Amino acid sequence: MSISGIASTALSGMQAQTTRVGAIANNIANCSTPGYARLNTSLTSVASGGVQAVVSPTASDIDPAADLTDVIEAEQSYKANAVVFETGADMWEMLMSIKRD
């Protein structure tokens, strides 16, 4: 995998977690809204690398405790992808430094 591949894979992970947090925020904001359908986020692998988030309504009840736990998990996943992105950038910088010397 190339440096750009690492960066795009990590970026797709961060974007997927951002989408996931948006869906969770909608669930929490609408927990008292009659007829609101809870949103569920499914993460799937993309053939070219990375991950994609798909948000869809479900028939399950809103569970604020579970949603808050999901926010914590999404935050940790986002941070992990950010570290991968930064590491890829550092590797690129080091490679360019070696190439210049």
C-alpha cells in the first residue's frame, strides 16, 4: 500500500466515524420525538481500501446509554485513524528527506 493509500484509508475511516456520530446525534436529539425511527450506521469495507458508512432507519427503540457508548467508540476509532493518517504523513516526509539527501 502506498503512502497515499494509507492516507485515503485513514481518511475514509475518519469520515465514516463522522457520519456515525451524526446519526447518533440525531438519535439523541430526537429521543422524545413521536414516530422517530432510530438511525443505525453500518460500516462496510470498500474494495479499493478503507471503509464506508451507510446510515439507515431501524425499528429498534432509541437507547441513549447505548448511543453515548457508541459516541465514545466512534471517538476512539476516529483518533486511531487520525494517528494512522499522521504516521503516513510522517513516513512521506521522511521518504522525501531521504530522497533529497
